[in-house]
Amino acid sequence: MFLFSTEAMIICLSVYFGQKLEHSGSPSAFDYEALYRKSVTFISITTINFYICNLYDFSSFKRKRELLARIIPCFIVISFIVVAINFIFPYMNLSRISYIVTLSLLIPSIIFHRFIYHFMINMNKFKEKIIVIGTRDIAKRLLFTLKNYNNTEYEILGFVAEDAKYFHEDEECCPVIGTIKDLKAITKTSRPDVVVVALSEMRGAFPSNEILNCKLQGIRVEDWPTFYEKLTGKIVIQNLRPSWIIFADGFTRNNLTGTVKRLIDVLLSVLGLCFSFPLMIIIGIMIKIDSPGPIFFRQERVGENGKIFTLIKFRTMVADAEKNTGPVWSQSSDPRVTKLGKLFRRTGMDEIPQLFNVLQGDMSFVGPRPERPHFVAELQEKIPYYSQRLAVRPGVTGWAQVRYGYGATVIDAIEKLEYDLYYIKNMSIFLDFLIILSTIHKVVFAKVSVQTETEGNTWLSYSQQETNTRNLASIEKE
């Protein structure tokens, strides 16, 4: 929000000076209404392009050279879009002088501002200092996540253990700086900004006096699921208490939001079908030429509140792909996928017919991806809180798809469920808009996205993997 606000101010000033120079000979001719239109247009176009190009995520690049290599092509695109809008909608009244001066001021100012911001967020004194109180497994997971999630906001001070035995366990990975009885002295010495409570039991032996003392010192106190959600953009389901879901903010169903979301779905699906109709005819012909079988692929999926509906996609696999195997997980490099199918999957063109599902009301543009009844029944028995993802209408794209990517195992299903629960908890029109922009980014920069996902998922700590492996082992045992 800080970055967006300061850059919006830079854009407004650049547009102002561009228009001021244009009317320097006649100050009385200065048009403040035109200034407002130009500023809003420039801010909107710049923000959307920066988001699509991932320029608000500083964890995706560490060197200034990478920032420069990404921001300059983005400004080239912005320049062409502004010219096109000014040509189509003359209401902007953007003259050649105003356009050149605005960009001449805007581009170097934004680049300089970005370099300063990049420098500041990588300085430790601007980071919030964190202490984690609790169990070894939870603290290790949080600490490892902080170290490996490319975070630029927090500095880890250490782990305050429940008792002294943790001093001899994994100190290098999970540094122990004391026990709960030493908490008062630790906070006076280290002066943390945040204390994250990750205790195994929140009743009975809960150290209320020690933690209350932290609160009275002005230290922010957060429970570990809330902190983990804010850090990763997902809700952890292992060791999660049902009471947290019940009393946490979010998970509300607003009738106005639901109505607006549905109106947007109908409008976008109608527009999408109209514009994509010629492309759908071409894709259908290509599928027929590429391999024998039907053009469309129809399959039963589970929708909102467990309702079964028929999902429609362009066929990307050979006909009757599961004839001899029955329902199986689809793999990222599935041998059953046709040559054209790989292209359609990579670009998302196979999803276009789902606009009919959106128009019918079985799906939304944004929501958890619908799964097959066979897998839903299995995963509901194996994974806690899995049925909660059926509380909303499934989507063509979703938070799990843009943050995690492809999944073909039970462990992947656990990871994607955590992202789906985050979406359900924080569902809003604004979040839907961000997900749609992120989806465009993944389609436009498909190759880059795949690499980023592969590298980014290495943040999964071995404690996380241990937890998921234990869950998987219990699944297989059952």
C-alpha cells in the first residue's frame, strides 16, 4: 500500500507538470478536470501493468538489475496503451507535449523511487523483529518459512521454548534464546516488535502473565495461524484449532458482494464468449485435425455445497484416456496429453468453454478449482477441513492456482486447500481482481511462472514436509 500510494503521487505530479508546461503560455487555460482524468488513467494503467509484471512482489527479484530489466519493458507497454486510449477516447485531451514531458518525468522518478525502496526494505533496521514462543515443530516451521520465503519485512531473533530440553535440539536451524520463564528478560534485552505464540496447548498451562506483560510493553502479540496466514497467503491446516476458524475475522458471506460477484461473472462470461467465439471455432478444428475424438471434454465435478455439475473444457488428452485405469490424478507431464493439448494447457485456452459453466451459474470466474466426486470423497476423509472449500462456488481460476500452480498428489491437495481456505476467509471483489491479474501474468509469462513456482516451492521446510508426509502415511495406512 505504501509503494502504491507514493507511486500514485509521483504519477500525479508528473502529469501535473506535463500539463503545466503545455499551458505555460496561458495559465488561465489550465484544465483541472483534464488533469484528474489523465492522472486516474495513468495510475490505473501503471498499477495494472506493474501487478501483471509482478513488480509489487519484491521477493521475486533480489538484484536491482532484475528490477530494471522488468520495469523498462513495462513502461514501453504503458506508453503504447496510453497512446491507444488517447486515440480511442479523446476525452483525455493528452497533447504530444504533455505526453512526452509526463513520461520523461515519470519513468526516471519511478525507477529512482523503486531503487530507494528496494534499498530500504533490505536494511535490517526497517524490518520487524520477531520472537516465536512455542513448540519445536511449529516454531521450526515458522522460522524456516521466514528464512526461506524471501521475506523482506521480518528479522528472526529466535525461539522461546516451552522448557529447557529444546536447548539441545536443532539450535542451528531453530535458535533457542530462552524459555518462557525468561520471556520478560528476553523482551527487555532484544526488544522485539512481534511475539508469535505457537504453544501446543492454549488452555491450562498457558503463560498468560508472561504474554500479557509483552502486550503491556507495546509488543504486538499474534497467534501463529494468523501470522502464518499473513506471511504466506494461506491458512495452515495442520494443528489448526476449529475455534480459530470460528472466531477469526473473515469467512463471512456478504449478500451484496455475492450479488456483485455474480453480475461480474455474467457480464465477463457474455463478453468472453462473444470475443472468443472465432477462436473457439479455430481451436475446435485444430483438435479434430490433431487427434480423433470429440472437441469438448465433459466431466462431472463437485460445485458449491456439494452440487454435481458437468464441467466443459476443450479436449487436451487422447479420447477415453481413463478407459483402462479409472479415475487417476492428472500429471504435469501426462503422457495422455496430445501435442496441441500441451499448448492449450500452457496458455489456458482449454479453459475457454468453462465460460458456459460460469454463465449457467455452476462456476464463478474466481474460486477454488472444482474437483471430481471420486477425489472429493477420498480427500474429505483424509484431509481436515477439506469440505470447507465447497462453501463457495468453484472458479475458472483461483488463489491456489496463481500461488501454487499444478498439483497431482495428496500433499499437493493439502497445500492447495490452505490457499483455498485463505481465499474463502478473505473473499472480496478486490481479491478477485488481483487473482485475475495474476492469472493474466501466468498466461503471458507462462515459462517464467513455471520456473518461479518450482524455485519458490523450495521454501517448504523439511518440518512442513515431515508434517505432510506423516499425514500422507496415515492416509495410506487407512
